[in-house]
Amino acid sequence: MSPKIVVAGSSNTDMICRVPHIPKPGETVLGGDFFVVQGGKGANQAVAAARAGGNVTFIACVGDDLFGRQALESYKSDRIDTSCIEITSGVPTGVALINVADSGENSIAVAPGANARLTPEIIDHYRNIIAGADMVLVQLEIPIETVYRIIRIAWSAGVPVVLNPAPAATIDREILSMLTLVTPNEHEALLLAGTGMDGCSVSTLADRIQDIGAGSVVITTGSEGAFFRQGSLEGHVAGIPVTAVDTTAAGDTFNGYLVVELARGKSLAEAIQVANKAAALSVTRMGAQPSIPWLNELTEL
């Protein structure tokens, strides 16, 4: 089964430098290898969903430049439908500057470029595409009003919609109530939960996020795995021990695989188990999209 997945979000070109440690303010660190690869949270999640076996349509904006053309060719090679990607003149494709430490940790600075041109009006052109999906996945590297328009269209059409609230931001309660699932990490969950929640357990954070509107909640906890709350059911799916070399796109890999497994009818716990495997395998490899595994590779773990 190849479920129809619509992913809307950012498309970036990642410029990656390996460094011994993440530079402190004012510090210059002599790095090692340098890579230029495809990235962006939206694009990473679209690629992950495609490699998980989904029939993926990606809604995005890229510049009319070399990076934009390279991105389109890369998505096509992953059998992603690129017909909803707008090519914007006069503004460059988004770029991310990434330092990856020997520990696998990273620091990222993003110049949004064309991603900021993905407006609600553009989304309206693809209303039928969104309404015809089995599941919609969106993140927050595009304008927030655009995210809200996508969610409203999906909700009105009865299409399950998943929000990965990254980078961290507060979300309108009405919008939260339209979400089938929200997938923050611990920092993002704390912001969603609101004031007075510092020091709370992930269970308490999930409970609070549900109370203010979200249907179900998955809080990712890095190498420890993921905690979930669905109705009154909650649980923790343990992570898979691996030696990390680059954590870039681990969360995106998790989300892309998660929505495909859910769209196939898997339970939330079952979907998380598959998504955990994919994310764990991704951190053993360098780069964003180059690190995302294909479904048949998950047997390695």
C-alpha cells in the first residue's frame, strides 16, 4: 500500500562543515570535511516519507537558481511529485549553514530565501491536492499563516494532519484542536504547553498539550526514543542504541516514516517503532537527505 502523503514545507541547500566541537561565540574552529547536500525540514520529511513507501506530493518554493534546480532533480529521483513546487524569481533558494561536531551534535543557521514566499494564496491553488491526501504533514520553516491555511484545508476535508512544531513556536489553540497529531521534541513541547511547565515530565507535558486541543501527542526524546499520548493511552517506545555521527534530519526522518506507517493503518506505538529505527539509522550517516534510509534498509537494526 502506498498512501497519498502531502508534505508542505521548506526546501534548503545544506552546507555542512565537520568540526571538533560547536564553536562558541567569537570562536573560530578549524574544521574538516565540507559537504553540500539537499535539506530543509519540509524536504527532508518528504524524502523520508517517499523512502518509507509513501506516494508523496511536496508543496514548497525554491528559487530560480542552481540550488533550486538541483533540489527539483533530487526530489524527482526519489519519485516525489514536484508539480506543486513553485519556482520563485528574484529570491534565492533557502540555505542552511550547519556545523556538525565529532560528537554528532550540530548547530544550524538558516537563510529562508524562497521558503518565505510560500504564501497562503499559493496553498489555495493546491486545495484539492491537500483534500485528496490520506495524510498531511507540515512543519514551521515556512510562514506560520501558511501553516495555518494548510491545517484548516486538511481539517475541513477530513484529512488527518500532523504538525511537527519545529522550529519551536507557540500555536493557536484553535489550530491545535484541528491536529490529528503533534510531534514536538521536549523543548518544543514545553513551549506548546505554556507557562509554568518547567521541570514537568514528558507525560505531564503531553497531557497539557492534549488539554489545550491537540488530538494525540508524540514527544521525541532523542536517543531515548519517544513518548506518546493518544486519548487516555500513553506509553514510551525506547530508542535504538547507535553511534551517532550526525543528528541532522533525525527528527525529520522520524516524522516522514511516522506518517506513512500511520496512513497504512498501523497503531501509534507500531508506527513509532518503525520511525525510531529509521531515525536511529539516519544518525549513523552524514548529511540530511543522504542520511535518510530506504524502508528495506531498516532490517540493519
